[in-house]
Amino acid sequence: MEKILEILEGIIPEEDFENCETLIDDHILDSFGILSLVSELEEEFDIEISPAELIPANFNSAKALHAMVERLQNE
């Protein structure tokens, strides 16, 4: 989870990612941010995030991102 928070803070430094549950809903994370995030997550965790995974539920919070990364690592 810590590495995911570091990646998020690198993309948008001024946000409280530990407590925010509406990154997509509140437009905090835009399409460019999502593309950057996907790229960094794939590289850092050696996973492949398919287009089917690109849904708001997977990107609305750091916790949701963490759950997605763990699930993809276990596949």
C-alpha cells in the first residue's frame, strides 16, 4: 500500500490519498493521471492492467488500487 501511495503522490502531490475515496468521482484523478498511474503500477508490481480493469471502482481510492494490484499479482 505504501508504494501505491508514493506513486499517487508523485502524480498528484497535494492530495490526501490515504483518506480519499472519490478520486474518480471528484475528478481528482483525470485520464492523463490514470494512464500515468497504470504505467507506473504495471512497472512497479510487474502486472498487466487490462482495459477491463479500467473502471472507476478500481481507481476511486488507494485501497481500491491496492486490492486490484493484489488481485492481479495473484492471477
